[in-house]
Amino acid sequence: MMASKTTPKNALRRRILDSARSRGGPAGNIWYAWSEKCHTSLVLPSDITLIYWVACLEFDPDVETFCLGSVENDYDFSVVRRSQGASKLIISDRNVGKSGSTSVICIPTSEVLSQSALAVRLMKPLAFAAAIAQKECAATSNAVRAFTISHKKGELHDFFDSLPLLDQSEVCGVFVRHVVNGYIRMDLANQPFGNHTPWMCRQPVTNIESGLCHVT
């Protein structure tokens, strides 16, 4: 009888499951995603952590960086904000003991779930960013940045019309990078990500600007 071989796909699946279990997530969906903000892959142990990450962390210019919690440290995310510094976030409807610490923030589950529709709309642009995760895309990035500075605002298709020699999927990925990094604000309030997504140019986020948000 031949011993079964461990394929790269199976090895990745095992690492994802082990990582999710180490964070003590409830039974349910496990999500594997790319974070452009942190330049790393994430294993999100539940739907609720997925929603909070994509809707409240990844595209928020006030968030400088973050990391996932674990069973040992008993929180969902550790976040560093430009306006508030470091804090630990717990997503729960229960009263969570803070041990006198003002750096522990409890977020009601219902508040996170109210961002579900926005989180769904943000999945598509995140996929474009993930597709170029291992690529520098310097030429495309320079072209997109120059266009946003010169035109100030417009719709996504304006990049395709003005930069016809560039690959459209790569342009979309770079566009999303620039949103995450604070160079562009995009509006997904009334429609999904696509050719007519409105955008406007903005300067890189600073502590003074930290009240602004990329996605509306």
C-alpha cells in the first residue's frame, strides 16, 4: 500500500486549519485572505472577524497596522491607530472585563454585522489587490498615481481610457493598493466595485487627517 503524498494544496489547507484552531474561533467558516495593509496573508477564524477586518480595518486610513489575536491573549485584533495608538479589540455582545485598561475596546457583534453589505462590496476590489500581491507593478503604480494627481477625481474607467497600454486587472489591483495606502478615496456606498466606481485623489494620511475614511 502506497503512502499518501502531501500536496502543496493539502499542506496549505492544514496550515490554515491549524492557524484557525490556535485562535479558538467558533465552528464555522474559515477565511484565507491577503491583507494589502499588512502585506501578509490572514487566516480569519469566523465570518464576524472577516467582516470586521475588511469593513473596519483594511480600508480605514486611521489604522496603521493590525494583527489577529489568539486563544492565549483573548482578543480578536490588536490595532495601532494614528489617532489613538495601540488597542486590543474584542467582538462580543457580552460584558468583557477590561481589568482597568482603557486600551481594550469591546465592539458589539450587531455593530459589526451592520457592516456586512459593505464588506461584501469590498471583496471584489480586495481580490484585485491579492492578484498582484507578489508583484511590484512600479510602472503601473507611477502611472496611476500621476493620473490621480492630475485629474483629482473621476470614475474607475477613466484609468482604463487614459492608460490603454496597461493591463486593466493590474490597474485595478494598483488602484486598490492606493486606496488602502491613503492616496485615493473610493465610494462604494451605492454600487459595487466596477467601471463607474467614483474616486477622488487625496494626500497620504496623517494624524491630522485620521478622521477621514477611504470607503463610504
